[in-house]
Amino acid sequence: DLPFPENDHWTYPVEFEKPLEPPSEEWERKSHLLIALDKDLTKQFVEGYKEDPFFKEKYTQEIPNDKMVITPSHFRVGSDQLLYFLDADWATRLCVPRSLINFVLKWIHDSAFESAHAG
């Protein structure tokens, strides 16, 4: 048996002292990606999340509550309405909906400011 309540490995072990602040506030203080998108592009991302077969169930406005020590999902909707994934090292990754993958790859590849080379 695992040393977790009801064998739920997404919570802290029984003997572990829980943090004083809710996980949502802790996440807001961690280092983040610096992302700046205009309103129209942000809207395209939001609409893309809602239509994407993988992200549509993960794009919810629910904020973890105090009783949920670690959320069962590593996906978070930021204050900018974009969807982020927290990897095993708790590094924040931007989720790109399927409808915008080609756009983002071309944008990053062709931009002199976003990649190692332009073109």
C-alpha cells in the first residue's frame, strides 16, 4: 500500500506537512513562460482548446481548492486564459491546440526574434 490517503498518489503522503497556501497561489508564484499574444490570437488559442480532441476536457476554469492538495491534472488555465502543462519538474509549458500547431511552428521558425535563424 502507498503511504497516501486512499492510495491516491496525487496527494501528499500522510505524514507530510501540507503547505499553508492553496496550490493555485503557489503555481502563480513559480517561474513562468513569458508569453505575450494579442487578443485575437489569444482568442484563437481559447477556441482551439475548446475544439481540440485532447485539450477540450482539460480546458476548464476550475481552480484547485484548499482540500485538493495536488490537482489530479497537471494542466492549468492561466490568468491570460491560455492552457499550460506542468511537467514532472513543475516547469510550465504552453499547450498549443491542434488547429494552431502549423501556425506556431512557422511563426517560431521564421521569426528572427524567436529562433536561432530566420527562414
